[in-house]
Amino acid sequence: MRGFLTLHLGRTALFLVTCTSVLAVFLIFLFVVREAMPFLAKFSIKEFLTSTAWYPEAVPPKFGTLALLVGSGYVTIVSIIFAVPVGILAAVFLSDIVSMKIRNIIKPIIEILAAIPSVAYGFFAVMVLAPWMQEKFGFSTGTNALNASLILAVMALPTIISVSEDSISAVGRELREASYGCGATRMETIFKVVIPAAHSGIIAGIVLGMMRAIGETMVVWMASGNAAQIPSPWWDLSQSVRTLTATIAGDMGETEKGSPHYRALFAAGLLLLVIILCLNMVSEYFLIRAKQAGGKR
Amino acid sequence: MRPGIRIAIDKIFTVVAGASVVCLCLVLAGVLGPMLWRGGSAVAFKGTVEFRKMQLVLFGRGDEDKIAAESRQAEIARAKIYSTIEKFKGGIDSEALIDKAKQIYRQFGNDLRQTDRTAEEVAELRSVTRQIRDRLESAFASSNAAEVNESLAYVLNFKDDPRFKNTSAAGLIGLAEQYSKDIHGINLAERQRYYQEIRQVEDILTELLGPAPGTATPALMMNRFGATRWDLAQKLLGQLCWYEEWIKQGPGQPMVKRLTPRSQRFAGTEIEGLFIYIQKNLPEMLKPKPTFYWQYFIDDSTPGHYFGGVGPEILGTLLLTILAMLFVVPFGVISAAYLVECASDNLVIRIIRMSINTLAGVPSIVFGLFGLAFFVLFFLPLFGAPSKGCILAASMTLAVLTLPVMIRASEEAIRAVPQTYKEASLALGASRFRTFVKVTLPAALPGILTGVILSLSRVAGETAPVLFTGAVALGPVPKSIFDPTRTLSYGSYDMAVGDKLAAMVPHNQFGMVVTLVLLILCLNTVAIILRSRMFKKLAGH
């Protein structure tokens, strides 16, 4: 009886500790919403999402986050365009082309790339890359969308590589050997058999990389130039943009606690959280599919 | 398609894929290389005598007598510069000269009152002296050589006048003599320009060699010493020897920088040769020596990180990370143990797993907002602590941030323990709890440690979560965990973007970020080695 009790009590205690993560997620939501609530109740949410005018200190203040949202999306998409080809090729190279020995050398390099803190990347962007770009390409400012996107691409790469490599490796030998048996070259095998079979995992990796890029603060704050505008023409990467994260980080230090500006920043944080959650669900969906696909084989 | 082409395409593909990995390595080298190179110069560089003086004054380091002897030697080499400039200025600084003449005249007037001369004598002397003074002033102010010479000649007529012998008015004539010597070789028409440019030269010299002897000690520490480093001195020397102009090319076009040798700007004067003298003798004036300034990692710094090191930042970062680890390790390990050992695949566990994944995806800036809203504004006041950013709030925020990393790493480590270990223990009659504590946990410990180190490195580099919860750019060393602290991460940001003063000391900017990167790289290397050793051991090799 005593053993039974201790077992169950112990289990319950362990369970409660394990629930900290749930509690943490709950508290994060609760407190961000709590601080943002007065703003959401008072200001029009439609204007918050569709206006491009972010003038929080004007009279009356204007809180339109569209330009910031576009800025976030802009640098994220450009960085993903840079990162995906390199990431998938690198993943394929590591899983299918090189020997275990070389792989064991390259893996730590990717890990180090992931370990370098974002503020160090931001520092590099401002102090090294920006002056170089300004001089080399004659941009009016070195801190622009291109600079931020390049650095974000480097930061998203390790995530993309490791998740896609896992799922590419999980594609069984049988599939590959069947393809080789039909006379396909390695490239044909990879593009026509392996990558289609591993697509769920690769997509999950890309989405996770996007999450990293959208949520990244220091790099975009330091490297993107912080001008709240929608780039026009849209392909001109040498313009400054401003992202949601950079706005929160940059403005919070200057606001008074409880002011509409402060509340608006929490609302922006909530918006960011919702975007990330949606992306998270997408990545979860693809990860589960990847797992199931792996299980079937 | 012909097989030959297919194979060629395949080969090209292999090369391209290889190139992408090479590109990754290049990116890593390209990011770390310049930063390590330039940051390394914060610690290993050629220090000048000014550096040793600064160390003595700020930190009481070094042999006082030796440094004094060294700086005396340097002073001797520098003396020529100051005397040359002083002399040159004697010819061109007309305001100072006029002031001097006026002062002498006033002094003479006072002196006259004390002597026993008659009123008429005094009046006459006064009028003569006033005339001398006026002519002298016009000589000082004029830019016409003939006019100047005429005025000077007039003044010098009185040289042997017995009335002025041994009186203070003789100073006026001395002034005139000195002036006629000084302006020898100076184009008087350029006097105004000379005056401005010599001021510029003096400013650069102050930066290069420290305040000129005889001037008051500046209030700010950063102005009290000359160039402390040889590379800085070289840069200043360039500024000193080359005059920089921005020239308009035309309307609407950007200005173009033009450099002319400064000696040309002073052509024909004594200053012309000074620049070559400085160039040649700078090593003697500054006495550069290879210096390894390891104390960079323990020293406090002056405002703007102008002098000194990153000691408080390292201390703050370590305090934050270690405290965060103390909070997160128990929760992380217990959660992982529960998820591996006790949990079955049901709805509750799925919710827990989803929460962990969500937590891992939450952007760091949202953690910052959460830390501000929950820990700073809600949690701390609950316990009567002041509601402001502090180490405790920041480290708790970081602990929440790193919880998923910790759980995943521990879970992986516990799962990696072979089933046979547990079965052997259970078969010996040990309870499940006992088995976990005595068998599984020790076997998984290296893996858990790896997770701890990886979380440490992640926490040490995070900036956004501590922005509003306890990091400051400037401030005293914290006395308790209820004080805010400086950190390496926020310091790196602030030095790169926020601090104008820091832009003048690029080696310190890079030094800060390199300290952070090195700290994290060391932690990661340890983690990577530990992990590979653990996997070898568990695989039975």
C-alpha cells in the first residue's frame, strides 16, 4: 500500500513538474494578452492590421503595423530564397554524397554556425558587411533589407540543413537502390526519388527556418535600417525596412509603462506570437507526416 | 538523353552540392575571421607609453619609476614639437599678442603711479607708450608686410631710449623684437588660415601625445592620455600629416575627399619640417612595445568603453547564465525523465509535447515582453521586491526560454541509455525510481551535461529577452541579484549601434563581441567533445 502511494504521489509530482512547460506557454499568452488588452479594446484592430502609418508618438498616435508586417515578411522571404537552395544542396551533400568521415567534420561547422549568437551576427552586419556593401555596390546605406536577409539566411541555414538532412537520411536504402537499379544517376535519384520521398521533412525544415527568421530580433534591428516603409519598387533590396521584432525591441525602451504606445507594442508582440504559432502548427503537421512516412517504410 | 550527358550533369550536380557546403564554411570563416582578427587586437597589440601611464593611473599597474623615466624620455623627444608650435603661434596668434601688449601697457601705467615722477612726465611717458602700443597692435593685426615692418621699425626706435630702461614698458619692445623674428618666413596674408590650421594640428597632437605639458589636466579620463595603442597612433599620424578637404564637384554631385600633405599647407614656415620630424621620431615619443593585455577580461571600463576591459560584462553574463541554469536544470531533467520513463502516448502528453515545441518556437523578443510583463511587473512586486529590471528577473526569463532546449537534450540523453542497463537493474530487484537514480541518470549524465552546456551557450548569447528585464549598457557592478547588470550580449549591441564614443575605439567594439563569441565557442566545443565521447562509450567501444 505504501509503495503504491509513493509511486502515485511521486508520479503526480513528476507530472506537475513536467507541466511547467504548459504553464509557461499559458503564462506567456496570458501576460502578453493582458498587457495588450486595453489597446485591443480601444483601437480598431482593422486599422492596426491594414494601416501603414506607425507614428506612435504623434498626436493622435497612429498604430498601423502593415509596413512592419510587410518588412518582417519581406526579409524573411528573401532570406528563405537565399537559404533554401544552399540548405537543401548541403543536406543532400551531407546525407548522400560524402563519406561519414567528412560528414563528421562538417557537422560541427554547421553547429557552430547555429551557435553564434544573433547579436554577434548583427554586429558583423553593422560593422563589417554594411560598410563593405556601401563601398562595393554604392548603396545609399549599408544597413538595408539585403544585408538583413543575407544574415538571416545564414542563421536559418543550420535549422534547414539539419531537419532536411534528418528526413533525407530517413528515406530508406531500398528506394535509392531501386532507383540506381533502374539505371538512374545519383542526381536523378536524389531529385526524382529521395527529395519527393522526404518532402515533408524538408518543408518542415524550411518552415522552422522561417520561424527563426521572423522571430529574430537583434539582426534585423541592427542591420535592416529601421525605416518603417513598404519597399518600392518591391524588388529593390537596397532599401531600409523595419520589422515587428525590431520595432518592439527599439521602441520599448522609450515608452512609458501603461501608455498606448506600450500597449501597442504588446499587441505587436501578440501578433508576432500568433504568426509564429500558425507557422509552428504547419511545421508540426509536416513533421508528423514525415514521421509517418518514415514509419511506413 | 545520351548517357554521357547524364553523367556529366550528375558530376556537375555533385560539384554544385559540394560548393554549397564549401560556401557554408566560407561564410563561417568570413563571419568569424574579421571579428576575431580585429577583436584580438583588443588584447594583443603594441602599447605605447601612454597606455602604461593609463594603466598606472586607472588600475595601479606597472612600475611607477620605470614609467616615469620612460615618459621623461618621451617628453624630451616631444619637446621640440611644442617649442616649434609655440614659436610659430607667436607670429600668427595676433589676438594673444595684442592682449599681451595691452597687459604690458596696463602694467606700465600702474608702475608709473608708484614712481616719484611729476604729472607731466607721467602724461608724456604714457602718451609715448600708448603710441608704441598702438603701432605694435597694428603690426600684429596687419597682413601687409611693408606696413608691419614700418610699424616695427617705429617701435624699435625706442629700443635704446633711457626712459624705458628697466621698466615694464621694455616688454613692449621685447615683444616687437620677438615678433619680427617670429614672422620671418611667414606669409602674413595667410595668417588667419595658419591660425585655424595650427589649432587643428594642436588638437590632433593632443589626441596623439596627450595634453601638452603645462596645460590643466582634463576632467574626462579619456582626454588625459594620448594614443594608447600604436595602431591608433598611426591613424592619428595620418590625420596629422594629411590635410583632408571635401570638395564640391558641382551641383547635385557628391562631395569628393581630397588629401593634401599638411606640410604643403605650411610651406615655407618652420612647421613644414615638423611633420617629417614627428613621422621619424614618433616611436621615440610613444615608445611602442608589444603588449598582451590579458587584464582586458577582468578590468572595468571608463564610460563608452574608451579605456579598460569587459570584466563587469563577463561577470554579468556568467551570473545571468548560471542563475538561469540553476532554475532550468531541475525542471528540464525531471520533465525529460517523466516524458521518457512514465509517459504513455495520450492526449495530456501530446499537449505537453506541443507546449514544449511551441515554447521552442516563441521569438526571443516575446520572451522579453513576457519577462517584463510577468517577472518585472507582476512576480517581483508579489514578493515585495522593487519592480525594476534585475538579474533575477532576467535569469528567470532566460530559464523559461531555454527550458525546451534543456528538456529535449535531456530526453535524448536518457533515451540513449541502452535498455539492457535498466533491465539488469530491474531484474536485480531495484524499484523503478531507484533504477532511474542509480543507473539511468549516471549513464545519461554526460548527455545531460552536454544539454546544460548548450543551453548555457544559448543563454549567454541572448540579447532580446534581457533588453527589458535586467540588462543595462552602463552601470555599476551589481551588488545583489536585485540589481541590473551589464552583459556581453547587450554590450555588443550597444557598442555597435548605440554608443558614439565607442566608435572611436573599434578594437574595444570588436573585443566585446569576440569575448562573447569565444565564450560561446568554447562552451560548444566542450559540448561537442563530451557528446562524441558519450556516444562512443554507450556504443560499447
